[in-house]
Amino acid sequence: MRSLMQQPFRTAVLVLVWGWLLFLVLAPNLLVVGASVATRDPVSFISLPLNLDAYRQLFDPLYLEVFLHSLYMAAMTTLVCLLIGYPFAWALSRVPGRRQLLLIFLLIVPFWTNSLVRTYALKLLLATNGLLNSALLGLGWIDEPLKMLYTEGAVVIGLVYLLLPFMILPLYSVFDDLRQELLLASHDLGAGRVATFFHVIVPLTLPGVLAGVMLVLLPAMGLFFVPDILGGSRNLLVGNVIKNQFLDARNWPFGAAASIVLTITMAFLMFAHKLSKQRIGEDGV
Amino acid sequence: MKKTLLSLRNLTKQFDGKTVLDSLDLDIADGEFITLLGPSGCGKTTLLRLMAGFEHPDAGSISLAGEELIDVAPENRPLNTVFQHYALFPHMSVFDNVAYGLKMEKRPKDEIRQRVEEALAMVQLQDYVARKPHQLSGGQQQRVAIARAVVKRPKMLLLDEPLSALDFKLRRTMQVELKRLQRELGITFVFVTHDQEEALSMSDRVVVFKDGVVQQLGTPREVYERPANLFTARFVGETNFFPGRVEAADAGDSITVDVLGLKRTFRRPDFAVVDGQSLHVLLRPEDIRVLAPDDTEGLPGRVVERNYKGSTLDSVIHLEDGTEVLASEFFDEDDPTFDYRLGEPVRVSWVDGWEWLLPEESAAAEAEAVTDA
């Protein structure tokens, strides 16, 4: 106790960090866990006794379908982000000095506008009489407007648009660390471009890929306002289910159970990420 | 002289309009240990990268045993490189790093295992096959890099300042190791360094570079004892430059030169001399003799610095006319007076015949030689 008094700064920092973790991370999560095993109550939202009904309900074919469809759209989003983000980050890391900073800056600029507003902007582009259809009609490339809004594709486009920077930034970071000397060494030892890509570049950028997947896949299951604006009634995300359970259906245990499933998925991804970093000799986080 | 393995002709390379290599010609013999020596930015690493195929020259040719290499991709050249920072693949074990080149050649598994084990035994790392590079010390990583490069039995090994990241003692050990490996393997080594001591102690021949131009090509002894110009003289080892004036240039094999007021007779140099011409008289610190003040020979001066180096005593002496002289003498156990106090008066001389003469260069070249070295 005396040592704590003697080091007021150290003590203050520790109290702040632990206080933050206890009250703002641990406690809310415990509440969610608690809610997930409680019984639904129309008055006080949750009540005793404790049971696993909410988790059982997750396997209800109706919700299972929503869950799988949401996972499918999130996976598509992640895949598209990866296919665009990987070469993008690679090219970005090879751009000389100042221009590189400018490009990263441009990548971050959209964050200055609220994502809800940007999603509405996307709606204006994709609508039946929106900008994209008008342009294509004007150019004579199509004869009648394409149905783009309120489709699965629109949701994926919206999610890719919002989440792409979260894929690019961690990938950029691993490409930036990738030493050119290693690629030269690979060529020097007789590997062509393709062999070098699969034997050296892919394994060394894998931690970035997994970090990007972590940052895209989970939010892509949760960003409920994207399907609300772009997806119509059939393209729901797990996020919509959770939101509906809490706000509309007033079924807190079920909403909590659904969100815990997301948290567990996240934990698995983080574990994989840690393993991939250990493999190349970096300390996992 | 053995037969030529690699032959460079008129090799030129520019980066952003700056000439890094200027019409370079060089023949490298089969089995020799040749060192490219020069200050940073002199073009030695660029030359190595051109040989490896990482850069494409603007003009000229590189031929290996008569075969043109310019348009051959690095992966298809029978040369291997040891990189400055080792460039080991961090996600692969020591075994997989060394096996990489053989796997690319699609060798049978048994052969790969046998050759990798041989290569690792050669660098005394056979017990480390399963380690990852980050679990090894710098010296061990260096050995893996060497094993990885020689396992493919290249015609030539290119080494880009491979020892620069190691500490002094380890460096010494690795220098001896590399020499031994080169003798045992009989592979041609092209070694890049900016460390003149390393260059002198390891090489069969040294190429001294400056600004993309070869200043001198010769054995370590030729480069040290008979430098071709002021730059080489200054870059390789320490040197005293004394201004000289030719007094008599007509006396057959020898000439008389006035050095700091002393009349000395020198062997005629291989450049033309005329009466009254100014030239440089070069003397290495170990050629200098420091004598007692009551001696009749040499020039009077005072000791202004003394550095005890263990095996030698290095001193700086100011002559009366202000000239600074570096001297390096081996300890003589039998001489009780062998040591100086600062400020002590002494006389400075040198052994006749150990000096080396160089003509004066343009003022700009002389100034540059000083700043570069």
C-alpha cells in the first residue's frame, strides 16, 4: 500500500485502466451473458429462472436461416473486401513516400462523414431512378432500369463500401513491413513470381489478412442499418435480429444470446490471428 | 591466372539521371575471392545487384562462362546471394530456409534432406534444423544464409556486406569461416564491403571503387603498398602524404626528390617525371621511424598524441614546419626508452625504399580524395 502511495502516477494509470476494463468491458459483457440465460419478461424485460431457452431458440430454423444468410452476406463482403483490398494494399505499400501518405489520408477521409449518411447516399446511387441507372440509360447501355436497390447485392455493396478501409489498413501494415530483400532472396533461390507469391508473400501477409477479416466479417454481420436502408425485408443481418429483439420484440434473452454468438466467433478469429503471427516470429496480440 | 568465369563489359547504370556505374569492365576468374571495396554510394552494391539480376543495366554486358546473362531472370541465374540482413524467411524453419532453393528445383525429397544436412553441417548448424530464424543469434542467422546460398552449388556466390551487422569478434570468426568455406567449395566469391581491413585480409584480389569507376584492381598487397592514386591511398589504410619536389630526374633508375627539406633518392616511378615537378611521397605509419632527438637523421618534431594499441604504439608527431606525421611502431620489449610523453621532442625518419610516389592530381580531385576517404 505504501508503494502505491509513493507512485501516484503509476497508481492512477492502473486504476484508470482496470476501472475502464471492469466497468465498461467486463461488467456490460457479464450483463449480456446474464441476460442471455434469463427468462423473457414483458414488464422488467428479464427475470428468473435461468435457462438456456434463448440459445435453443437460435437453432430455430427461421433464425438459423437468418443467421446463415447473414453469415453468407458477411462472407461475401469479406471476400470482396479481400479481393479488392489485397492488391490495393500491396500497390499502396509500393507508392513512394509522400504520395503514399496522401493516399492513406484519402482512404480515411470518408470516415469524417457519418456512415448512415453515406449509406443513404449509396441509396440515391442505386435507386431505380438513381444516378447509376440514369447514367446507364443515358449512355444507352441498358433499356430499362436495373433493380439494384433492395437486393442482396445492394447490401453487400453497402457493407463493402463501409468496411473496405478496415481491410486495407491492416493489409497495408503487413505489406509495408514486408522486406523487399525477402522477395529478392526468393527469386535468387530460383522461385518465379508465382512461387514467390505463394511461398513467401502469402504466408507473411497472412496476419494482415486475418486482422482484416476480423475487422470486416464481424461488423458485416452487425451493421443493421445497411440492410434497413439498402436491403429490404429479406436481407437481414444478425445485427438486425439483435436490434429487433431488444427494441421491437422485447426479447432480451434471445438478443443477448445472438450477440454472444458473435463475440465467440470474434474470439476464434483472434486466436487464429495470434497463431499466424507466432508462426512468423512476431508476438501475437 | 585461371580462366575467366564472369566477364563484365562496358556496364553502365544510372538512377534518376545519376550515373552509378560508368562503363565498367571487369573479369572475375574461376575460383577466386574478389572483393568490391569502396565508400557507401560508390556503386559496389549496385554492381552486385546487376550480377544477381535484381537490376537491369542501361548498357553493357554480363557474361558467365561465355553466356550472356543480361536478359536472364534472377531465378534462372546460376549465382546465389548472401544478403546484408540475411533475408531469411521468418515463417520457415532453418531446414525449410535452406531447402527452399532445392524445392524450387523440384529435387527428390531424399536428395533435398541430404544436401540440406550437408550444407548445415558445413556451417556447424546441424543441430538447429527445427529452429525459426528469430530463435537464432545474428551469427547463426548469417550461417543459415550462407548455407542457403551454397546448397544450390552456384557457380558464384555474391555476398553483400554479409558481416556488417555482426560485432567485432564474431566478424573476425566469420571472416576466417568464409575463407575456409570458399577454399573447400572452390566457388568464386564476390564480396562487397566498405571495410578495407576485411577486404585486405580475405581477398585474392580487391577492386577499389569510387563513383562507379574502378580506381584500382589488384592483390591486397598491391592495393596497400602501391596505391594507384590518392583516393585508393587514403581509403585503404592510413597514409602520410608528404609534398615532394623532383630535384634531378635524369639519373637513370633513380630520381632525387626534396621531401620536407631532405634530399632523398627514390626509385624512378612508373609515371613520367621532370625536374622541378611536384609530387606526393606516401609513407604508411608503420614505415615511419621515430628517433631520439639527438639523432642526426630525419626531421625534428614533437609528439602531440600517443595511442597505446596493445601490439603497437601509434603516435602523431608535429614537425617544425607544421606537417603532421602518423607513426605506428611495434613494441620492442628490449628497449626501455620505447614510449613517449606528450610534447617530447623526437626526430622522424623512414626506411629508405619503403616510400611510394604519386603524381599530383587536379586540386578538385585531391580535395575530393580527402573528403571521400
